[in-house]
Amino acid sequence: MDDPVETVYEGKWLRMKKRGRWEFAERTNAGGMAVIIVAATPDGNLLFVEQDRIPVEGKTIEMPAGLVGDIDAGESIELAASRELLEETGWQASRIDVLLIGPTSSGMSNERVAFVRARGLVRVHAGGGDDSEQILVHEVPIASAPAWLAAKMAEGYQLDAKLWAGLWLLDRNPDGSPA
């Protein structure tokens, strides 16, 4: 890796770089970090969000998520998770636990994702995102969540593979011990 790194494009949120023949993207927000929130309501429903995503040219099903530091560069993972959960779903958590942090696509981007578990949820509003988003909130019984996701995939929705990691982390820690 002695080749110099060249910036070939820089936008508001992404920077494209090249080192030798290798091209990759960097997040320009503070820390290049995203957060995925694994959250279940008090009545046993798992929270998912549906939205149109331009890069995949279609509707996606995801767990609530967002960028850390896109509003305040000094924002913690926990604060970003709490903010995004409330904004996207209308649910507020009394506790956010960071479970693990890792790269999303280490061969393509420097972006890392933090999985968090949200506890003590209280409904504050209907959710749906901010003025720039059109998010539909789905509350799915935990026991039927895998089948519901499979049905959505069969309907043509794009499903983020990290959903299955989120299902694992709902009631387990990363080492497999009970949550």
C-alpha cells in the first residue's frame, strides 16, 4: 500500500478515493459511522421501517438506522440511535446498549456500523422520518418476524442482510449469551 491516495470526487456525504487500482468510498460525516437500532415494543413487536432507496432503485425493509454525527459532529452512538429511533418510528427508548461495531463493506467503504439494542420503549408519535423522508413503520410480532421478512422479500422488497444479524441480537449478545 505504498501508492498515494487520490480523491477523485467529494460530495456532501461521500468522498470517492483511489489508491493504485483500488477505488473506494468514504463517509464524510463525523467518524464514518452508521447505527442500526434493534428495538422491540413493550407488547412484543419488532420495529422495521420501509422506504424507497435510490441506490437499489426500490423499496427496502430495514431496522431503524441513521448516521452518527450527521447533525452534531460530537454526537455519541447512543444519542444518534435514540434520535433516529424516535424520528423514524415514533418510539423513544429509556436505554440504548451498544452491542458491536464493524465495517459494512470493507472492500468498498470505510463506513462502520454500530448495532445497538433499544430498551424501555415508549410511544411518543407516529414516526415516519423527517421532512426529507417517507418512512412507513412496521410493527411485527417477534415470533413471526423471520417469516414476515421472507414474505416481503418474495414481494420484491430489497432486504438488508444485516436484518438477520439484528434478529440474532434482539435477545442475544454478540457472544451468544442471553441479553
